[in-house]
Amino acid sequence: MLALDIPPGFFLAAFLILLAVYWSTFRTQVPLYLSSKKVWCALEGFLPQPGTNFRFIDLGSGLGGVLTHLASIRPDGHYAGVESAPLPFLWSWLRIKLGGYRNCNVRWGSIWDDDLAQYDAVFAYLSPVPMERLWRKARAEMRPGTVSSAAPSPCRNKPRMRRTGG
């Protein structure tokens, strides 16, 4: 019989890391759902016209890839993110601070606590579970003419975009 002499502390450490990554999954039913570079690039065309000094939020910002990519491509905007899991939030916060992205910020919290009226563009790359509720929130809070985008959509890796009435 093959036996490995693995110290018990290893299993505790692995459990704590997984807990820090999937912290709120039991409550939100939204695991860490990372977007691809294809999605990041598709979002470039989703932003308001250059020179408009717009505000963008990524709901469930994960490791901060969307925020830092868009902030590099379009420095005329302000990019905000919200993440509910501690380790991805910390990674994103460090990525933004150490990368010198002055037009980005990320906070640890719930996507349901943000008032979407202050943003010109809203993006969410989450599991399908909260999407209908999130769309209702966006319609109720966003200003007329602002844009929301949700992925995954029926077209794999292509965000679905909607413009609020007005």
C-alpha cells in the first residue's frame, strides 16, 4: 500500500486557501468566474466615446483583469470593481496598487450594495444564477442611456450588452 507522509497542516492550509477564494459561494451561488482576454477586448467597444470621462464598474471583479486592461486601453475613464471573496479581492487590490492604476479602485463587498446610477457602464461576468436579479437591479438604478453588459451570454466569450431606456 502506498502511503504519503503529508503533514496535517498542509490540508488545513489548502482548506483555508480554498475558503478565501470561494468565501461567499454558499451565499451568492457565484463561484470565482474568470473572464478571458477575448472578453476584455470585446469590452473595449462597449465603453462610452473617448474623452467623455466616464465611470465603469465591474460587478464581481475577480482578480482585476478587466479593470486593469480597460484602464490601460482607455485612461480617460474611472474604473471601479467590487469583489466578495477575500483572496481575489486582495489580488485585485494589489494588482491595481502595485501596477500604478490611478484611475482604478476595487472594494470588498456585495454587488447588491452598489448604487448603479453613478456609473455610465456596468459589467458583470458571473454565473447565470444572479443574472436576472442583476438585470432588474440595473434597470431600476441605471440612468437612461447608460449601458450594462453581462457575460457569459448565449454567444460564448462575447458579452451581451443592453442600453437602459431613454
